[in-house]
Amino acid sequence: MTAGRTRGVARPIRRFGDPVLRTPTDEVVDFDESLARLVEDMMASMYAAEGVGLAANQIGVGLSVFVYDCADASGERHVGHVVNPVLVSTDGDLDESDEGCLSVPGLYYDTARPSYAAVEGVDITGAPIRVAGDGQLARCLQHETDHLKGLLFLDRLHGRTKRRAMREVMSADWPDR
Ligand code: ZN
């Protein structure tokens, strides 16, 4: 990041029901100043909402970018962004832990995901990057790449948990923002 650039501005986070969350995002082709600003705003938005990851369409931007700040199973913290991410591999036992989403505030459900994930993409300059790991990081990488395809973690639920989730989501009384 260039020294002296103004810090990102937190933008409102779109909630369940907003069509932008159901629309697959477009590949980024312009690696310009506005992309850098988008990533800064996404980081600011994620921190303001106390999240561990955020996809661009969650702030209403239909581009394939996510940011993250989360730990792997060893507790090591990983912070960054991925442009045009592709989930290249998942592995390991299914980990069925609590998962939530800034677009589905206050609701958490046990969601089965492989315990290891690897994502490849590029950074804001277009240089190739790879992010991989286990623990919360693996869950986050899968959750955010899902977002960019128009999927929500609710889509990964099954059976009774899914029915309970849909009931609670439909009756959720989220304040306007
Ligand atoms: Zn989410």
C-alpha cells in the first residue's frame, strides 16, 4: 500500500435477501487505484463489523475479491486479500463447527466443511498469490469463495439444521442500517 493514502471507509453490509448476495461476481480485469481503494474499504468494513472475512458483494460490489483476518488451527493469524480467488483444493475430515456471516447477523449454525482449504488468485497488483491452511482460516476461505459465487453458508446446511436456520432467518428482526 502506498504511504499516505487515506484509510479505507467502512461501508454498510448487505443482508440476507439482498439480490447482490445471490449474484455471481465478475472477474476483476482492471488492477487500478479503484481496486486498491475497494480492498481498503473492505478491510475497514470487515473490522467495523468485527468479522473475520468479507466478500465484495457483501458491500454491494459485484467483483471477485475477498478480504480476511483469521487464525489457522495453530493460532497463527492470517490477514490479506485475494482477487479472482479459486478454491483449488479442500482436504481433511469434515469439521462441523459454528459458522456465521456478517450478512446473516447474530445467527450461527454448525456447518460441515473440509478442515483444510487452499485458494489461489492474485493481489491488487495482479501478482499470483496462494492462501492455504486449516482451522478458522480453512472455513473462511471456503465461506468467502462461496459468497463470490452467489452462495451463502445457509446453502451448506442440511436437514433439521437447515429448516431451523431458514425459520430463524425469515423471522429475524434486523435493525435497518
Ligand atoms: Zn459471509
